[in-house]
Amino acid sequence: MSAISVGQAAVLGVVEGVTEFLPVSSTGHLKITEGLMGIPVGDASVVGFTAVIQVGAIAAVLVYFFKDIVRICRAWFTGLVNREER
């Protein structure tokens, strides 16, 4: 028997997605939500699910901001080698 149902996983996914872009702890909100839903937070499968969902959220943020990240890195490296660009 799995510790998290599909419905619970969907709710946790929404909580992670909403709180990832806010200046609050998405991990804390996941733990609070898990506790409110009666999910055993110490269970290895729950810990694994939390880790995977957070990696997915971070990957989504990197994909979303990829162009900005490339632009900032390019400007930083250009500034290192070209005094006039600084």
C-alpha cells in the first residue's frame, strides 16, 4: 500500500507549484499539507516523493527562466574579458 494516493499527490503538486514562485518555504508548506492530510511524513516513500516533486519544480523554474539565465551569464562573462562592457 502506498503512503500517498493519486489525489494527495495532485494536491501536494499544486502546493509545491504555487509556493515555488513565492518567497516562502515550499518544503515547509509541503510538510504542513502532508500533516493536515494525515500523510506519514517520516515514511521513506513520502520523503522520496517530496524530493522528486521539488527537483521537478526547480527544473521547471530553470526552464522558465532559461533565456534570462543565459543572458545574465553571457553578460557576466563578457564583463570579465571586456572592460568596456562592464
